[in-house]
Amino acid sequence: MNTPSLVPTLDDLRSELSRAERDLVCADMIDDFKRRQAEMGTAQRRVDDLKAQIARLEESF
């Protein structure tokens, strides 16, 4: 029985990055300042984390 890998592929990470970048753009459109700041901070951290993961994975090739 084959089990799927728990390690995300480069394509998985790039897809997640695309979603995270879209979430960041959407967060910037929130009218409520406090909520916008909180959402943008979360989204930006996710984008940064995914970019770092992609860079580490690309370096291993």
C-alpha cells in the first residue's frame, strides 16, 4: 500500500504561495484598519514562509 508523501512538492508550495499572495492583496482591501493590519501581517508572514521554503527546496536540487 502506497501512502502519499507528507513533504510538499515544489509545485504544491508554489500553488500555496500564489494563494497566499492573493490573500495578501485581499487583506489590503479590508476597510477596517485594525483588521486589515492583522490580516496583512498574517498573510505577509505566510508569503515570507512559503518563499523561504521554496528557496530551501530549490537549493537542494
